[in-house]
Amino acid sequence: MPVENDKIEVENIMSPGRVHRVDRAKYEAMRSALLSVLPGSPPGLTVAQAKAALLPLLPDALFPGGDKAGWWLKAAQLDLEAKGNIARENTKPLRLHIA
């Protein structure tokens, strides 16, 4: 059974200086999956393409049937952008790649 305080602090590039505490296991699973599917250079993948590519990589115990994957993808994306690990291209739709 997970420890209640097994949390990790994540940042949000849209709210500099603020942190949020989220479930460590879910965040780390999503972070790992996202970083494994994003290319290392522009133009990168759209968020929808990244989600489609990473869904099969997520543990079903944490994301049964992909449940809540979209929320966790956005949380990981914004945190990784704030930390400079991934970058976005100024396109519509938004495209992401490894920084």
C-alpha cells in the first residue's frame, strides 16, 4: 500500500515559483514514458501524438485503461518544461521535443 506522503514536488512553467505535490509513482511513470517517446530535436510531437505513443508504456496498475493519463501528461509536460528538460515549438498544435 502506498505511503500517503509519497509525493513529489512538481513545477509549472506557466506559474513560475509555485510547486505542487503529486503522487510520486504516477508522476515518475508518466515522466519516464514521456521522455522515452519524445524526439531529441524539432519539430517534435504534438501532445496528442505523444499521448498515443506513451499510453502503451504506462503501467496498468497506475493508469487502468489510460485513466487520468491526460492530466498526468500535462503535469509532467509543464514540470519538465519548467526544469528545461523538454521544449515546446511555437506551433499550433503545440509540439514538444527533448531540450
